[in-house]
Amino acid sequence: MRAQINPSILSADFARLADEAQAVAGADWLHVDVMDNHFVPNLTLGVPVVESLRKATDTPLDCHLMIEDPDRWAPQYVEAGAGSVTFHVEAAAAPVRLAREIRAKGARASMALKPATPIEPYEDLLPELDMLLVMTVEPGFGGQAFLDIMLPKIRRTRELIAKHGLELWLQVDGGVSESTIERCAEAGADVFVAGSAVYGADDPAAAVRALREKAES
Ligand code: DX5
Ligand code: ZN
């Protein structure tokens, strides 16, 4: 299975975002963490920065919205140029309607689960989605330790995807590094977000290659 590696610009230098995006040109997607200081206790960036980033790189943008009221805001991220938009199910009022709206506007629709949110209640929603994100840390900050206790949820999600014969991608985000990525891949993840493991490295492009190699081994 080909692994997709999505560097998270949360760990990049926000004053040099265009250069930081170029530094990982071999990445599959650029992971853009949008935080509103309400859904999570941290504040990052919004629609105007996504619009500018879109012009600064050819790498498609994977926007992870850690915000309240994604029903209202997510469509604007598609218009800003995101190729994939992830909303948190804990914050969405109408996840099916929202996923359909994201798709109708031309982006991939993705839904995220915080560590304490189980996948089972959402089994019937899976056909509405292009990607499911299993958080492997509590969302809000980069550089946190990977939660091994999430591995069974990754495994169960992969089984549900197979059971329904879906093409859904399974993303993991949080604490993904050269020492944890193999466990995630073995459990069934195929899209890997990595912030500090990429931008904390001396050579971010080499870090992307090393992560991909481990995930595919
Ligand atoms: C955390 C964000 C992640 C973060 C991951 O809430 O959603 O995308 O950047 O950072 P690392 O890879 O350092 O755990
Ligand atoms: Zn993220």
C-alpha cells in the first residue's frame, strides 16, 4: 500500500510559510491545522492564509479544522483552495450535510475523531466520506507523545472500511514519527500527518522520505 505523508505546517516557521511549503515539495499533501481557541486551546490561522498558501505551493492542501461550527466555515476552506477538508464530528451539527457540501464544492470530505470519540456510532456515515482521521493525540498542539491506546481504533476503523468495501483513506495525526509510523501502518492507516518529525528535522524533505520508507516497509 502506498503511504501518503502529509507534513503539518503547525511545526513550521509561520513567518516563512511559502519557503516551508517548498521545503517538503515531495510530500503528498500539506497538512494545515486551523485552530480557533474554542474547540481547542490554541489559535493558528484562517481562510486568508489558506488562500495565500494555495498560491505559494503546488502541493495540495489538507485542511484540518479544529474549530467550532465547521458547518458554517468548512465550505469557505474549499473556496480558499483546500483539496481536502477535515471537520471534527464532535463539533459538527450535521456531518452528513456538511460532507456532502464539501464534496459538492469539489474537495475531498473528511471527518476527524478525538481520542475519546469511538468510530462505531459513525459506521453508517463512512460512505459519505473520502477520509477518516483518527487523532493519536488530543488535538491542539504539535510535539505531543503518540497515544498507543489509539491503535485498536485504527484497526477497527480499517476493518469497517473493508467490510463496506470503501475506498476511504485512513489518516492518523499526532506523535507520528519514524518510531511510531510502522505501528500505525500495521494497524491500517495509509495517510500520515507529521509535524515535529518533519519540520523539527534538519532536512524536512529527507524526513518525509524516511517516514514513507518506514510506513511502506
Ligand atoms: C495537533 C495537530 C497536528 C500536529 C501534529 O492537534 O492536529 O496536525 O501538527 O504534530 P506532531 O506531528 O508534532 O504531533
Ligand atoms: Zn492536524
